[in-house]
Amino acid sequence: MLKIRISGSESELKKVAHKAENSSIQRFNRGHGKTSFAIDIQISVEDFVNNLNLSSDNQFSNHNNMCNAQKIQTELESLLVELSAK
């Protein structure tokens, strides 16, 4: 399982928490007096990889971003293979 932490405004995270169903918004008081919000979501590696849309027909406008996205997808697929073998 992957644990992904998403940070954003409280109102944005309420929308995510509603979709994720089993997540709650965490509040962090920072030393400089500001408050930040985050939500932790668990997802299986297989579900994460299956939901990635890093194919060549996506909306990346920059070739460098495409190369980075393809590298990330390759690394995640390798991780999935390695985890599946265990």
C-alpha cells in the first residue's frame, strides 16, 4: 500500500475527503503561526499505477515533462513487479 499525503486548503481537502470516504483532514500548526491542512490516503500500488495516465496522448505541453512522466511510470511499474513477486 502507498500512503499519499495531499496538502491544500481546508475547503479543497473536504472535497477530497468526501471522495476518499475513509480519510480525515489533519490540521498542522506551523511555528510561524500559520495553519496548514493535509489528508492521508492509502492506495494499492496496482490501483495507483492503473489510474496513472502518463501515455503519449496526455496533455503535457512540454517534451521534458513527458520524459519525466515516462520515467516515473517505468519506475512505478518496476516497483509493482517487485512487490508482486513477494
